[in-house]
Amino acid sequence: MNAPQHPKIQAHHLSRKALVYVRQSTLHQVFAHGESTARQYGLTATAQDFGWPDSLIEVIDDDLGQSGSSATHRHGFQRLVADVALGQVGIVMGLEISRLARNNADFQQLLQICGLHQTLICDADAIYDLSQLNDRLILGLKGTMSEAELFTMRARLQGGLRHKAARGELATKLPIGFVYAPAGKVTLDPDQHVQEAIRLLFHTFRQVGSSIGVVKYFNRQGLTFPTRPIKGPHCGVVWWTDLSSGLALRILHNPRYAGVFAYGRTRLIQSPRGGAAYQKRKREAWHALVQQAHPGYISWEEFEANQELLQRNMTRHHQGPARMGAALLQGIVLCGTCGRNMSTSYKRRAGGRIDPLYTCNRAKLDYSAPICTSIPGGEVDHMISAVLLEQVTPLAMEAALSVQQEILKRAQEAEKLLHRQVERAQYEADLAKRRLMAVDPANRHVAQTLEDDWNDKLEHLQQAKQDYEARRATSRYVLDAPKQAEIRRLATDFPRIWSHPATSHQDKKRMARLLIEDVTLRRDAYSVTLFIRFKAGAILTRVVRLSRSGNKATVMDPALIAQIDALTEQHTAGEVATKLNEAGIPHPIRGDFDTNAVVYLLKRFKLPSRYQRLRVRGYWTQEEIAKRFGVSVQTVQRWRKNGWIHAVYYNDQKEYLYEPFFEGLPRHSQHQTQTAAASPMAQSLQEE
Ligand SMILES: [Zn+2]
């Protein structure tokens, strides 16, 4: 054994191991700074020079490619500490030994243990004996310096990034739909197909108002969506796949699509267990937000509105998108007792009729408290229908029209996109064919592979064509011109579009929401009070009686009610019922109309009865006439039978109301003048 070359190295050091600790913090450094790694391994020779036998020199390089910030994942460092603690180590060697444990706590621990076991530490500058105060101070200082250096280094790098980011010039990974132009500027992806898919996504979101709705739409229409995988076999190229809700959400939340450069939307949080996770920052805490940094797909205002909507979709106290069911107030109904949102459910009644039910069960769901209120929705919905028909304005008509136009536009866009898929499949098939043609037929194996590929592509093309044709077949129904014209005509006529059988519940709800902000329902024993708050700010109060059997909510066609209203102008309830039955118009529940049904409906929709209408027109009762002329009721009846005065039935028990006539004139002359100027109304009255 050689004599020790250094005064601090003693024989007891040489009898124990010499550990050479080699590390670079990232794999990139391992490859890029190979020189440094070589130097670290060179320490083995230094150990030999100091006099350690080869058998006692050990290299610890487990930590190559591990970051130095924490010791948790650096097994090499842990092994080092363990060996030192067992007293088996004479010297620990490493370039810039202070780097061994940048983290101060780790470093102090190692120093302590080395001191206890009289283990030397050697770096590029010197050998330190930790049982000596001087050496210990110097090393401790180095560790502190190293940590400070790491800190300032990070701050400097981050500062540089942030500075660049604040100007919107930092090049970051672009989401799908954007590419870097050669000059480094961000532009929209020149692939029109990609652009269209993204535009359709935003467009669909505008319509359905939820990310799930967008995903459903794409999948139902058989549309794929572009992605650019960052790993795997399709890394870096545009890859078409089904739209997932995660992807849809990422796109909706990404301000890039509004042409905005944002930096520092998330921060990396180190967990005590050594892991890390990204946490969202509030908008105010973002490092940079540069508007109009590059072209986008939507406006910043739309982006903001989308964020708000997505946020509201997340929280429960929100109306949510209009769903398919019949309950008109789904999502916009509030409990008059506690103010919470009411949920909507449906109850199947005898005869297959399905009634909506508005329930305040939030407290039950949250705290298992009893249900607050439950209100049958049928009658309430009728009232809303009636109110809308009565309150309808040109604005609502415009809205109805735009809903229809949007539906058309979307159908066209979906069709266009499917056509793109056909074009793409065609292109790929052509490409496969050209490849096959170009190959030397003698190269049979390659030719076979290419032929298979071509066949696959042809099959794919066939499928795409089928999808397109199927789509066209269904959309032709929507798109043909007479239909469009009809929709336009309907749109100018709100009552008709509202009661038109082709108008879906969903469209009705959308229309209702265009007009109504929310409706608060308060239930008493036999009635429900509706406080209807319109978008414009007006508030309307209506009371709905609940039929005693509870929830006999019938869906009555407003057009039918209007018809009954019109007929009652000229006919008694029994006659109205007969006319409706003759016209083949069914009663939604009973099938046929009768006197009672008509009387009930007039009452329920607060329409005047036949009696009230005649009285408003000035018709007299026989008692009034008897009193006016000082005769008996029997005399009045005789006058009528003699044709001196005219009367009509006001009900089906053949009770009369008497036509008004001018005082002092004999009945027959009055009658003459009236017939001469007969209005259709007067004529029909006289026919009775
Ligand atoms: Zn409640």
C-alpha cells in the first residue's frame, strides 16, 4: 500500500471504502455534458492516487439523470448516506461535492454523519475532515451557497421566460389548430379540415351550451376530431380520433383559441411525498395575458362567456342546458319557500300520460333533510305557455327564427365536414394506389403489403362515403327549400310555432328561456303562485289552481283553446263541443268534447263564458226587461214568442238573453234596421 499522499488521509480512512458519487441532474445533461460525467468517473483514479486499493473503490451512479432538488428519488444518495452511517466509508468523492446534496437538510445530515464516522469528503478543491471545525464551516457554507445559486439560477431563467412571455413572444407548444409559420409567428393551421372541425366545436358549444353536449353531437354525427399526439406512433402528426370530453374541455378553456397568448395559467406544486401536480392559477395571477397575439377561432368576449358558462355548468345552482323532456321550466324554476333551484322529474300517469313534477330536493340531497316542496308541473307549464303567447313580442319571433336558422347552418356544416372526410379517404386511397404502382412487381413481399394497405384505404373510403350519404339522406329533410320556407313562415308566427307539433320540447324551452329569466313557484294547499321574471326585468304574478285530485296536469294545445275561444263568441258550450267533435278534433284526455269539458276549459284558461260575452255586448236578462217595462216575466216571454223582441240561448238549458233594443221603438222596426246593416256576427246570432 502506498503512503498516504494527503495529510488528512489516515490509515483508518484507507482501510474503509472510497465512494465516488457521479451524477448529472437530467438525462439531457448526461448526454450534452459527457465531459463532466467523464471527469466525475475520473475521480476513481484520484482515489487510487490517494492510496485506496481498487477493491475498496466504489462508484455510485444510480442518480444519473435525477434532479438534485430533493433526495427522495435519488437512491444513490440514500445508499451513500446508509454506507457512511454504517461506518464503512473512509472518503466520499465527487466533483463540487456541495452538489451532492443541494437541499440543505440532506446536506447537513450527510455532514453530521460523516463527522461522526470520521469520513472524509473530497471535491474538486480540497479534502475536508468533518471532525474539524474549519472544514465543517467551509463545507456548510458551500452547501448554502449552492442552494442560493440554484435559487437565483431558477429565478433568472424564469425571469427570462416571463419577460419573453409578457411580450407574447415565448414559443410554447401550440394546441391543435395552430402552427408556427416559418417566421415564428403563430397562425391558424392551414389544413382547412382541421380548422373546420375546431370551428364546428365552438359553434356546437354555442348551441348546446355544454362540453358534454358538444361531445355527444360529434359522436352522434360520426365526426372525428384532430389531435396532435406528443408521444406514441403518431407523435407530432395530425391524428383524427373521437372527440373526448377532456379534449373538448381543454380546447374550450384554452385562451389561445381566442387569439390570446397566456402564460402561467398553472403552477407546479411539489407534494411532501416527492410528487408534483399542476394547480390552476386565478386569472389575476397569470404571468402574461396578451390579447390579439395571433389569429384565433373565437373572440375574447366569447371566450370569457364560455368560461363563465363552463363554470356555471360545474356548479349545481345553474339552469344547465335545455334538455329533451317536456317540463317547460326545467333549469329556470326556483323554490318559493327556500329560494333553491328546483329539479325536474316526470311522473307517468294512468293512460301513459307523463306529467312533469318540480321538486325542491336540494336540501334532501345535500343534508338528507326532507323534501322542501313538490309541485305538479302540468298546470304551471300551461300557465307559462299562455303567458308567453300573451306576452310574445317581435323579439321572440326573431329568436325563434334564429334558432331555426342555426339548426340549418349546423346541419350544413356537419355535412361539409363529412364530405371532407370522404375527400381525405379518397386522397389516402389514391396515395396507396400510387405507392403500389411504383413498386417493382418482382418485390413480391413489399407489393403484397402495399396492396393490403390499398385495400384498407379503399374500405375506409367506402365507409366514409356511406356515412356521408346517410347523413345527406337525413339532412335533406331539414334542408329542402319548402321546409325552410315553412320554418320561416312559422318563425314569424310565434303562437303557431309554439303549438306546432314539429316544435320539440327542447326548442320550446329554448324559446321560453329567451324570454324568461326564472320562475319562482310557491305552493299553497290548492294553488301555486308563479312569479315570472322576464329577461327584460318585468315581473308577472299568476296563480294556478291545482285540481283536487292533485296533479291532473293536462297538456292542452294553445291553438285548441284559441279555437274554443273563437267558437264561444257565437255558440253555447254544447254547440262548441258538437262542432269540435264534428271537426274531428279530439279532447286530449276524454277523446270527445261535451258541454262540461268546454265550460271547464273556458274557466281554466280564464276565458269569458258565453253568458259573460253576451252581457258585455249589452244583452238583457228577462227579469231586467220585465222590470224596465213594468211587466211580468211571462209577458216578456210572450213578446219573444210573438217575435217582438229577439233573444238567444246562452246555455244548453235553453235559457235566453235578450238582444238590446232602443227604448221607445217597437221591436219589429228595430229588428228591420239591424238586419239591413247585418254584420256576419249579427246574422249568426239571429240564426239561432
Ligand atoms: Zn325549497
